[in-house]
Amino acid sequence: MSRGLIWSGVLLTAMVGLCAAGCGGGSQVAAGGGASAVAWERDLPSALARAGNEKKVVMVDFYTDWCKWCRRLDETTFADGSVQKALQGVVTVRLNAEKDGRDAAARFNVDGFPTIIFLDPSGSEIGRIPGYMEPGPFLQELTTIVQKG
């Protein structure tokens, strides 16, 4: 065997090992199906109470199991480190609009997915992101909305 072929094999093995250890490692599988390390609440009243205690805005992610853009939001935007860091400043709630979040989706007139609603601790809407957004524009919108709250 040639030395070049051996080194190619060693390099390939090292790259596969690094990717297995670092490509998406440490993320959790989110309810929407994608990789996300966001700490999601599952109950809106509890999240609102927590937001009041912590003086934070609530972000509610309305999704459905069949929504491909919801999965993409999980896999790209919510998996982005800068977005995850920014979301530590808000109380995050994820609700399936066809299951546990049906009443809340109706209350906030959610008719497309994903829809992200921002609430003050009293439950009043202060902002909305209708649909998918890449991490950069999402961060800009998040910052603007949280400053209002």
C-alpha cells in the first residue's frame, strides 16, 4: 500500500470522527422533528407566570407535525448558536396547533405554520413572525420585538 493511500484513509477516518462528535452534537430533538437546543416550555399559562416572575417576553412557536417549514425552522434557525443565545432572554413555548396548542392557536388567530407569537407576561401580543425566517433576519426581528416588550 502506498503511503498516500494510507494517509488518505487516516484523514477520512479522522474527518468522519470529528463530524460525528461535532456536527450537531449536543442538540436535542425538538417536538417539531428537527435539532434544537432551545429549552421549550409546553404550557402557556406556566410560561406566562414564569415570564412575569423573570420580567421576560414569551415567545410561542406554533407548529404542526406535517409542516416542512416548521422542521426547517428547527433545523436552521433554532439550531443556530446566536439564536439560541438570544432566546435565553425570553421564555420559549412550543405548541402543536393541532393538538395541545389548538385553543391558543385559535385565540391568537394562527392560520399558517410556523407562526411565532411574542407575548408580554400578561398574555397580550406584542409581535408576530408569520412563517419561516433564516437566523439573521430572525435575530433582527426578535431583537426589535423584545425591545418593545
